Amino acid sequence: MILTGLYPSVETEIGLFMMRLGLFFAILLLLSSFDPGLAEEKYFSRGSIGLQYGLYKPSSLDSDPADLLKRIEGASDALGFFIVSPSWNGIALRLQAFQWRYDDPPHSVFGEKITIRHLAAEIKQQILSTTTISPYVTFGLAWIGGCHEQDDSDSCTNQSRTNGLDVGAGIDLQVVSHLSLALEYQYLYVKFDRLVGPTDDYSGSFVTLRLAYLF
């Protein structure tokens, strides 16, 4: 169930995402054209571990999907961590996890609290891995838990679990020898088989800033 009439549709958000991702891919292709021999190289890249700060915006709860950096009213920041394996030919495995809370939704008559916990295993494909600035794309599977607390209770009165999909693109910037920053934009597909608070659909955009230690 989606709060139709109050918020933009998921189809609208997916359309916006595809437009942004298409533009980003065009930029990546332009950058990769400056190094035509890169695809034939065989190289290893270091792994990393770090912390991430994100803005998660489920479309069914978002009244302003065009503004990616505007937090949903009543929502917290999405804080988490990640680890990336060393890569071979620019391909690495990444695990990321974060938690997001939605306290006292504006359209709720109860003191509700919704918590979403997201764990994902993703493929990270670097486009220019041998440069200081390295654009990349990601895609993978996620395991999501939803918890709905009611009546100001600290216990979870309604729990639900589901599988999801993540897809996105980003840019790594190596600051010093063992430290890098990354800015990433993803679309998370999250659909529960029953209501978790006001909706069962928590699909939407996820913008993250990552700080990584390279090993």
C-alpha cells in the first residue's frame, strides 16, 4: 500500500533516477575514453573499510523527490559502514550496512517509529581504477528488516523482512595514500509483503558520502 494522492509515485522516482543515472553514465564513458588501453590491463586494486553517511528517501514518503539532499520530515540520517574487497580488473565485492529511522510520521495519528536496517552485497565496477579520481558503478542484492514501534514503545510490535536490489554510480577520490572519499547515488528497491508503518514500499534514492581506509 502506498500513500497515493499525498506523494509522488514510485514510477516518477524511478524515471528521475534513470535520467540522473543516464547522465552519470555518459560522463563515465567520456572519462573512460581518455584511456583506451585500460580495458586490456590486468591489475589489482586495494581493498577498503570505512564509514558512510547517507540520505535515504523512500519515494512513498517523499513529498519533494526532485531535491535529493532534502531530508524527509521526521526521518534520520542513514549511518552505516562498508567493506570493499581488493579488486581484479576493476571488479570488487562490497558489503554495506546502514540503519534509518522515521519517527512520528507527519500523517500518523499515533506515536509511531519505523526502523529500516539494510545489509547489501554488491559488485563494484570501477571505470578508471588507476587514477586518483575513479568513477564506478554498483549493483547487488540486499536483505532488509523493517521494524514498526507504536504507542511510544521501545519494543518492535511489527517486524517484517524482505529482499531488495541496489543499483547506482559514484566517484572515489584518493585523498592520501591510505584515505579516500566517495560520493555515490543509488536507487534501492525495497518492497515488504505487508505494511511497515504507513506503507509497504520503501524504494527510493540513497545518496551517500563515504570515508574509507585503504589497505
